[in-house]
Amino acid sequence: MARGEPGPGPPPPPVPWQFLLRAALVVAGLVLLLVVRVHGFVFYLAWFFIVIALASEAAATLVVWTRARRARRR
């Protein structure tokens, strides 16, 4: 491939560990709800995993939006 020609470009950045943690929490919660016969404490634990993962994702998104908005103002 000659210089200046479009190519595949640089490789994508690695997946952030926070994303992997949230994904694992959601998957663990869904597995508990869908596969295991969930009753009592385990039922609330499964929903806790899912809600914490989604809430932390919402908080992270809010932080990114706020930082981007501040950066545009400068």
C-alpha cells in the first residue's frame, strides 16, 4: 500500500475495564433471573447487579456529556 492511500487505519482502543465490569454485572443479574430459580435474597441481588450497572453507566454518560459541554465552551 502506497503512502496517502486510505487504509484500515489504527486499531481501535481497548475496551475500558469499567465497561467490562458493568457488562459482567448485567450478565450475572440476568443469569440469576433467567436460569436459577430465584427467590428471596438472590432475587434482590440479581436486580441489584442490574440496577447498579445501569445507574453507573448513566452516571458515566452524564460525566462525559458534562465534560464535553465544558470543553466546547472554552
